[in-house]
Amino acid sequence: MGNLPKLSPDQVERAIPDLSNVQHVGSGGQKVVYQVTINENPYALKIALVPEVIQLEEEEPPTDEVTARAQREVETMRDCTSAHMVKLGPLGLTFAEIGGQRVLYFTEEFVAGATLQEMLKTSGPLSGDEVVRLGLDITDAVKSLWDLGKVHRDIKPGNVMRREESGDYVLLDAGLAFDIVGDSLSQGLLVGTLAYFSPEQFDYTSRRSGLDFRSDMFSLGATMYEAATGKHPFWEPGVNSAKLHSRIMLPKPPPPSTLIANFPSALDDIILRMLGKSQHLRFRTCDRLIQALREV
């Protein structure tokens, strides 16, 4: 992974046309994120360093990991039709030199609200109704991604936001999206967040034939379990990566209802089915999962 660009809001505002009110928001992975205003509307601007080995020739496809992932993220946001997947903003993938640094940047919609991770830290577990809403909204995004032949691969509380205005949940960060008909961007490495891996994500040899929407379903199940109980189904402090792998692959976690009073038994069954160790144990389609959640 490349280093993060070191750019002040003033440098960004001077270098990129039509931006105003540039504010640093944070950083994650390979990108620095700013909140900006374009045509009086707020957007998130993401900037990443381009490795010096890349030759920015228009006729050449991107060859480095940073650029390839940014391109995949932009394409996914552009093509995904779900209202619960973050949308591409007015600035598509663009290369520039800012402050003596070769960078790429693009914009996406600015989601006003808090991440699920922040919500759980400040307010504790969600109600059963909110867990159902979370499941319905993010499954809609997973379904839309799969209609494009893509698997998100990094569904977790830090990549889910709740819109402040509507209360809807939205899935962020498609930079690790896996395109089953495209080239892999992971070069044989495990990518994503280990604690939310599906069992099949650990097996790189069967990635092309074995990874589908049910992998995202497993990660969403782990996220819903944590949202419902405040506890991760597999990880806890002191658990190393080897033990975490074993827990994901083998034992079933206790039902959420054993940790939370008055938890709906039907929702218990749904979450544990989503966490089935084999793909065939989970819901066969996103529509069946959506139907089961609506019936709770």
C-alpha cells in the first residue's frame, strides 16, 4: 500500500477547480478524505498517491494497485443502482500533481450521519427493528452489486453509515470490490478485514469459482450480530489471527438471544443462517433473505 498524500485543505482547493469549503475529514486505507462543496452541494473528495512506477499514459490501462482499486471503486459506485450504496460524485477518476505529489482523486456523495461502528461505541446495540432495517438496506446493496457480478468483500460496521436525515443505512467503500469476470486486484493476498471474512474468503485458490454474494451475506451476518449484541460473533480482545480463523471456520456463535433479552427468535435464526459455514447453508438468494427479514 502506498503512503498517504500530505495536502492541506488550501492546497486542495487551489489545485482542483470548482471546489470550495474544503475540510479534512480523515483517512483510511490508501486515501485521504475531505468534505468539499461543488455547485453548493456537499461531497466527499478522496485523494490517493499514485506510485511513481505508473506511467500516466491515456492509452495504457492502470497497472498499479492504488489506481486499479480506485478505478474499480469509481466504476462500482457509478454502476450500482441501489439507493443503499454510496454514489459517485460529479468528479470522476482524475490524475493531477498537487503540492509536488502525483495523485488521483474522485468525489462521492457526502453521507451526513454516523458509521455503525461509531453508533455502537456511543449508543450500544441496536434494537431488533433497527437490526432488521440494517439487514434490509445492506442486503439491497449486496443484491445490486451481485447484479453487476461484484462482491463487496469488506462489509463491516466501519463501512456502513446511517443517514442522519432518513435513518437509512448505506454501504461505503467499494475499493475492494471483486469482479468475478475481471482481473483480481489482490495478487494472491487476503484483502479486507479479517474479523468479517467469510470462510471462503480464506481460500484464495477457489476465489474465482467460489466467491459470490453469499460471502457478503456472511459478513453482513457478522455485522448484524455485532449490531444486535454489541459483541462480535468470533473476535474478542486477545484473539489472534490464527484463533480467529479457527472460530470463523468451525464453531457456531451463540444465538444473539442468549446475549440480549427479548430478542426475536426469528431474527436469531436469520442471523445464524447468514453465518452458515458453507455457502449452501445460507440463503440461496438475496430476495429470500429480504423476504425473511420482512417477515420478522
